[in-house]
Amino acid sequence: MQAWKEYQEQNKERFLNELLELLRIPSISARNENKADMITCAEAVKQRLLDAGADKAVIYETAGHPVVYGEKMIDPLKPTVLVYGHYDVQPVDPLNLWNSPPFEPTIKDGKIFARGSADDKGQFFMHVKAFETMVQTSSLTTNIKFIIEGEEEVGSPNLATFVKNNKELLKADVILISDTAMISMENPSIDIGVRGLSYIEVEVTGPNRDLHSGVYGGAVANPITMLAKMIASCHDENNHITIPGFYDDVVEATPEERKLMAAAPYDENEFKADLGVSELWGEKGFTSNERTGIRPTLELNGIWGGYTGEGAKTVLPSKAFAKISARLVPNQSSEKITEKLINYFQSIAPAGVVVKASEHHGGEPYMTPVDSKAYKAAAAAMKDTFGKDPIPVRGGGSIPICALFEKELGIKIVFMGFGLDSDNLHSPNEKYDLVNFYKGIETIPYFHKHFAEM
């Protein structure tokens, strides 16, 4: 194993510079103006796979942004690991809150500040460099396949079709994903589950045009006010979600699982200080860790309408809008919850306005069995490099394609995330610690070693 570390140490600056090149590409999948950048990034990922030692790497077109596939098959009798990641990133708004340009990676205090640094370019690139390490040191013990997509941040709308049409190409024994976080470098952890997602948009229409708020105010329903009232009705005094049937299919965590979660290190004062809040908020009867892991949630992601420019404009707006998402836990269906959300907002539409609710995208929750060969290999790998057993935890985020992969390919997923909750994912000043990046490259080869031996 010494050869791994020597190779990684000798090439760490090159590894970093190659990552920085990827981070400079503004591969924002949600915006049409970045379509050319998406192609550029896909080409760059393909080339990095070939440079790392892939026998082949191919860009597959989809109805949206392309998928990059690569592989190295060393022995049909050896197990095959399918590595999943995504090269697309979130929009950077609000740009004025960034301390450095989001696509000009800046290294400060041992951290890479750039959009995509942790989600997910920095994390999937660890696998590419770990793969290179194993190839160059003749220590590759498994066949490896890569599927790096370009639409994760918009719900992977075309990946299902690609997977269904390429089952033989993607055939493997396990799927390995690094798109999650761990508790800390001092307390490594492995996500044993991610939540599902239901995402809708609500549009409220009142008068047929914007009105003078003095002439018409008090006589005509204000769409923003009506929308605010509807949103406020979604939670009761205990912050319990009031939408009929929302909790019907929730699988309640067992006392044993809640006890295990409680054993994970957690400092509430430190948590509040990091976020700059004086008090925490959430469903009564559950801890903060439970609220973000084992419980479903409903959050307002954006709301707008009327005049939002500089200065004042006394307007009663014609329309108001909101983007709303629900995070789902095991046994909840994104299709069912989306239907419930849409029906709820339409059913409570106040008189004087018209409410239209529509779906954006969704995904199912996913759980990894801790007694699986893949989980045991991941836990052993992390113990090898961190010197302690990782803590199994449930992640609060969503990776929409997990349930799809298991359904279509019939194999389990294991998460080996090296990010931190403080990495500002989807926010200004996203960052990824250099020590985490290098630790991931060091740890991943051990996973392949253990998985091949089990």
C-alpha cells in the first residue's frame, strides 16, 4: 500500500491543478446559456478518464446534457464497481455574496472556494485520481466503470432513459457514490441513506394587471398576501406539516436507530454559531440531527412577485410565485407527495385569486443496508485511513437516481462522501477542504481492495 501513498504524494499538486481546471468550467445545467460549457466539461471529464487509465471513455448524448462513461475491465472474474458522479453544478446566485469569483477557484486557509468544489466535481474527481493511482501502481483489484452525468442538479430527467437503455453497459456488483458529507475529519461517518425529493412551483394570479396599491389596495386580493397565507398554513404550532396524508407512508425510526444517531458528536451551540442563528427551528419531539435525517420536511426555496428593485414602488402585483420542496424519508413516494402538494395548494386557493401548482422534479429516498458487503468494505476502508470506525448516519440531502439505479440494475449503492455540512453546497462561497480531497483519494483504493477480498 506504500506505493499508493508515494504516488499520490508525488502527484498531489498535479491532481489539484487538474481539479482546478474542471472547476473553471461554468457547467450550470439549469441555464441554457451554459449549454456549450456543459459540452466542454463533458469533454474534459472524458479526457481525464482516459488520462487516468480508462480503456475507453465515451460521451453519450441524451435529450438534455450528455453522460460521460468510462471503464477499465481487468478480469471478468473480478467484481465490478460502478462509480457515479455529476459534473453539473448549481447556479451561483446571488453573485454579490461570493468572496471570490465562483468559477475562478481560490485556495484560502487550506480550502478550495469555487462552485462545484464539493458538489460534486471535487468528490467524483477523487475517484478518477484514485483510479489513476491504482493503475499506475499496478494495484487495481476490481473492474471499474464510471458514469458521470450532467443533470443531477436539475433532477436527472434523462438519466432513467439512459440507464434503461444501457443495462449491460452499466452492469456491476455495486455502485459507489461520493456526493455526500461526513461529520468531520475527527469523526468520520458514512451515510446509510439519503432523503427523497418532491419539488413544485406555485403561481398565484389576482387582477389582470399590476395595480396602484393606494387606489385598489383593500379592495382586491393581493397575490403575495394570499400566497404567504397559504404557505404559512403548511405547518402547525408544533412545526408539523399539515398537508393531509403527508405522513401516511413514513417509516418511523426505531428507538435503536434514534439511539445510534444520538451517539454521533453534536454541539448545538457550535451548530447555531456556525449558522449565525440564535435559536433552532423544527418539528417538535425530534432533535436537530433527527429532523435533518429521519424526518420529512417541507421548505420554501424561493418566493417572488411585485416590485423588488431599488427604492419604492407602490404596486399591488398581478402575480406571485413560490418554489417549494419536500424532503422525503423511506416508504414515501415522490409521485404521491407531489400530487398531495399540488392538490393542497389548489384546494386552499382563497377567493379572488387563481392558483396553479406544477411539478418540477422529484426522486425517491434510499437506504443502504449496513450488513451489506459494500458497506463493510467502505467502513473498513475508512478505518484504514482515519484510524477509527466510521459512524453510520442518515443524510439530509437527495440523490434522485439512487432508487432508479437499484431498480434497473439490481445492485446496491454505498456512499463514501468526504465533504462537510459546512461546505456551503448550493450557496455562495462553496468550498472543499484540501485535506478532505486528498483523504478521499487515499481512502478509495482501500474500498476496492476490501470489496475484492470480501
